[in-house]
Amino acid sequence: MDFSFLKIGAAALVAASVLTAAVAPSRAEPASDPFTFRFMPNRGSVSPHDLAFALGYYEPFGIKLENKGFASGGPETLFGLAGGSLDLASAATSAVLNSIANGNDFLIAYPSNGIVKGNESVFFVLEDSPIKTIADLKGKTISVNTLGAHLDYTVREAFHKNGLPQNAAKLVVVPGPQLEQTLRARQVDAAGLGYWQATFAGQLVANGGVRAVFSDTDVLGELAGGFVVFRRDFAKAHPVAARNFVQQAARAADWSRENPEDARKEVAKILEKRGENPELAKFWLGFGLQPGARATERDVAFWVDVLSREGTIPAGKIKPADIIFQPDAAQPKD
């Protein structure tokens, strides 16, 4: 299950960490730098910037979103960002850090989701499965949305904590819409559904006949699950657009926490507009973020330590403060 990003060019950026306090719209400067952000969403998943756009928060600042098609997972968006075909990526912290460690110069814009009890990634098996514990997954097959990202590294860490080698199980890539069918057809022994796939997980549980073996919060605790990232050269060239993008995304995340039912209605509209099933919105659990879309240093440091232990990142190579975009600063540090 070894996974690493290739270095994709001098102007690329990658990253993994956190973002800071959200602000009321009165604090955001009027847009002097309208910008259209090219991005790739995940099926069944909505990000705070999707919601901000739907709510009209970006309109006063001239910010628009251009959907470039669904991503198979966070790593694909990181490659697109590094190659210049996207203006923002959204990926698990482990994937972002791997990408930065391999030479991509990215800045963490804000945490797209948090993993907390009740809003987490869960590994399911069929009700009659003999698998009861993490140790029982040894030699089994587990479906995940992509390799080298959150679910992959959650499994590795779960095995590490149970004294098993990180490749104790076989991981198979299965797109979100096919996860339930693949599990029920017994093509895999267990199915991992990420925190960003709560809509698919909710449908799976509602259809019955499954049970959870473990969640990422059992293994990792509560922390940011992943981040939206910019290229550093973009943030330097467009500091106002970058700042307004982040602040209004945080505003939308706060609104969704305070208005969950209205937020689900907006999620349904977003899914329908993208050609997905709007009925899945009833299973949407929110973003799991701190007020203001804040994150702690542990959100990044946890994965830096894990990747350093595995030998993926040399100790001291990545410092969280160097890769976090500060929306209130005039421009990011060099």
C-alpha cells in the first residue's frame, strides 16, 4: 500500500493543515480581485465553499466556482492543482502532507471537514460477517475511495495500534456510489465510508443488514479530516480573492451548524444540480468543524508524526506554520 506523490513542478503547492477564524461578512474587504476557482467535487459530498456559493456569499466579491467534473478522490485534485488545471484541491491531511513532502508548494486554506463522534468515517461489514474487531480484518479485503488518502492511512494506523503490519489487509478502490453494492455482493469483506461520504453511509445503514467495526475517531481521535489547499503562488498573486474565498466558506460552515435543516435543503439542491440524487441530503451530517472553521495544530502535527514514523516525511521537514494560509495577513510568507 505504499503511496507517494511525484514532484510535479516548481510552481506547485501542497499541504496539510488548518485554518483560522471565520469572520462576519462585514470584516471581509470588498472584492477588488474577482476570481473563478476551478475545482472538482467528490460524489455525494458538499464542501463549505460549495455551500457558500449556493447561498450567494461569494457574489458581492465576484468569486465564482467552475466545476471541472467529479474527482475519484483527494489525490486526483492535488495532481490537478499541481499541474495548473485546478485552482483549489480538497484532500485528506495525509495526502496533502505527502504531496508537500514531495516538492509541491501548497498552502492549506481551511479544513473542509472535521472528524468528530457522530460525523466520522466508518468501516462496515455485513451483519453476518465473522469480523468483529480490527484484528479480524487481517487478510481481508477492504474497499476505500482511493489509495494514499484518509481511509488508507486510517487503516494503516488502526493496524499499527493493534500490532499488525500496515499491509495486513488488501485495500480495493471502489467509487462512492458503488460501495454499498460491492459490500452486499460480498466482493469485499468490509467497506470504508469516509466522513465526507455520510450521505452514502446513511443510505447503507438505512437499508439495514450492516454493522460498524470501527471508525476513524476510534483510531485517530477528533481532528480535522482534510483541507482545501491553494498553490502558494496563487495566494501571493490573489490575496484578496484567497481571503474572501476562505472567509465566506467559514461563514457558510457556521451557518450550516446553526441551521442544519435549511442546510440539508441547500445540500439537496447542490446534489440535484450536479446530477446526483438529492434524496441523499437527508443523511448529510454537517461539516464537523469548529466555529469559524478553525483547526488545531494537532490536526497537522498528528499526521506529520505518523508519516515521519513511517519514513515518508523526514523529521522536521514540514512545519505547520509554514503551510497555513492566514486570511488576515497581507500575503502568505515565503
